[in-house]
Amino acid sequence: MVLFSNLNMCIRTLGTNSFTKCCVYIRRSLATGKVAFLPRKLKPTAQGLRTRQRCGPRHQNLAHPEQSNSKISSEKYKVTNTERGTLSFKEKKDDTIYIEFDGANLKKNKKNVDSRPSTASAKDGIGSAKAAAMKVRDSLESENQKRKKVGVSHDSKGFKVYTNAVQDLKRLPPGLVTSILRSRVIYNEGDIIAIDKPYGLPCHGGPGVVNNIEDMLPRLVRMLPRQHEDFALHMVHRLDKETTGVMLFAKTEEMKRKLQAMFRNHEIIKKYWVITVGVPDPTEGIIDIPMIEKEVEGKHCMGLKPDIGAVYKEFWQKQNSLGVKSVSKFKVLDQHNSSALVQVQAVTGVKHQVRCHMAFGLGCPILGDHKYSHLNKIAPQKLPSDMLQRLKLRQAKVRTMPMHLHAHQIILPDFYKGRNLSISTRLPRFFNTNLSQLKLKV
């Protein structure tokens, strides 16, 4: 709701053209159900800065065509009445005019929509009017994001575009993201909690990061049943932003130290499912190639440093590039033409280990992993023609394809009363859909 001291002040502040555009934008949003964004900058026009005497009945009739004089009655004038809601103007005894939007969909989500009025007085001038308009715009944008359908779209030629294949969590309010995490809790026993991590949510904050799991943990604690006074959630390991699947958290400091020691000693079994571009040969084996951190096109990434023997040890020491031991076990679960479903067990826990070993160790990068598809550059993948045909995708739109890397299962050996604790989760929808398209079976 936007509040102005009177209609003349509204028109004088925004200008006749801007005020009329605001009404048109909101009416268009009501009619179509989509947000017609208000302009970010409401610049005063020469007509809008004229004196009060020249800003009279003619401008008031723009908002109320049914009025023949400048006096505004106390009735509620309905400007637009659609299935989505009603845009109306109402004046109270204190000569205050309210511009209201009573949307049917907004009523259902009152908790997420701030309906408190914001004022734009004569002292505040243009700045307050701009802030009020931006508040309306942000509210409508938030509602439109919630109603936005998640799924694969198509371009003008009928080919698929995967831009909206996964939900964009960075644009959602933190409270809503925390609710999503709460709904994805798959294990909550003893001092351990496991969630099914959604796609696109990083574990830690950083430059340009809006929402991350670490900042959501205090909110998530308040949503879960409290078991003891020291109840809290502690992160014990990480998953990449584009990785989905099982992620463990500890409820106490003691359990945190225990799980971190198990990860450090490589006692915990982590199994990933990936779709690869190309079929690994052999179809089962162990990749034991050390990894190093390097820079490609100004961006940090990981690379392989094979042990090439004692002859070149002095050369590697001069380069100051000591590799980190990295071991992965892999097994092809199914294959068809140029694609395969592969299970990878990360024995060690090096950064980007699965992605780097599959791309540079086996020559079969993960579908949608554009960072590790080329050795000396970062560019979108080049898919074989049969995969493009199966996925109904153009090469120009391969860059919209999400990465198909899923943390399918975590096993804690001899953890619960001498028995193994195994936690697994199902594949994401986009992962399952593309498995069917590529004729791969689980």
C-alpha cells in the first residue's frame, strides 16, 4: 500500500506521466498475473513540478474519470477489478488518499508480503516517492517469483532451455529458503541431522552470495523441535553449490568433532551419481591421481598432477606445485550411446575431486559441468549430436544445462550400536527427467 498526503501531492511528486504509468503498470499486473515492473527511477517531469493551482481537477480526473469536479468524496473508487484483485483509491477524513491493491493471491501469503503503508510527505519529496514505488515493485517481484513455474521452457524453434529447470534460491527471502531446508530434512535422530541439499545453494557466504546454508542454520534451529538447551546445528562437511544430495550436520560440538575426524580419516563412505558426456573405459576402476590448484583465464580451479617418476621430481619442486593425494572409485551403472550413469565413491575429500577426476582422469566430464569441460579454458560444454537430439537441445543453449552431480548416499560404518548408518536420498527432478531422455536406467 502506498500512502500520499493527498492526490495533488502524489501527482506533484511523481509527475502526471509517472503517476499514470504507475496505474497502467499495476493494472497490467492485475490483468495478466505477472509483474509489470515499475520504473526504478521516478524522475519529476516539468508538468509534475507546476504549482498546486495548475495541478487541479484535470489531473484528479485522470485517477477518477467518473468525477466531474475536483472534490473527492469518501467513496472507494474501483479502477480495476479482475480475477487477481482490485486496484482502488480511497480518501479518509484527514485528506489522506490510499492506493490499495487487494490481490487474491497476496491475501494467501500475508506473512511474506509487507502491507504496511509507507508515506511520501512534502518534506521527503522525490526521494520518498521513489522509495515507496520501489517497495511496491519489490513486493510484486517477490510474489511473482513465488508463482514462477519451475521447469524446462522452450525457445521459438521448440528446443529446450534449461534456465528455469531448477529453482533460483538466491532471489528468495531467507525465511522462505529456510522453510525449504526444513522440508528437506531426511534424517533427524540422536545428534545428527541430514538434509537433501537443493541445487544452487552454497554452503558458505562470499562475494555476491545472498543466501547460504551457514547463515540459515540459526533460523533452521528455531524451526526444529528443541531437544536440549545446547541444541545447535554445526556444519561438518561441504558440497559444491551445484551439487545436490545428502549433507550431514551435528547437533553438538562433541558430535561435530567426531564426524570431522571420521571425514579426515576417510572412514565415511560417500557415493555420488553423475551423468557423464562419454562412457568411461574401463567401466570400473580406481582413479589415484594427485590434484593441485591452478588458475585458468583468471579463475581458480583444480587440476591433476600425475606422478611422472623420480626423473622429474626436481622439476616439480622448482614449480612449488605439491599435489594433494586424491583417490576415487567409479563404476558405470548404465550406458547408452555417448552418455552413461556412473557411481563415484570419493575416498578422499579434495575440492572438486569428482568433477576433476571424471573430466581429466577419464575424459568424461559431468553433464552440465562447464568449468571442467575444457583443459585450458572455461567455456560451455560441447555435447555429441546424439545427446543433443535426445535432450532436444541446441548447442547454443547448452550453457543453460545444470550440473548432474548428486550426493546419493553417505554411510557411517559401525556408528549406531555397532551397525552401519546409511542415509540416501532420491534424485532431483531434472536429473530423473534427463535420465529418461538419454535412455539411462537406475
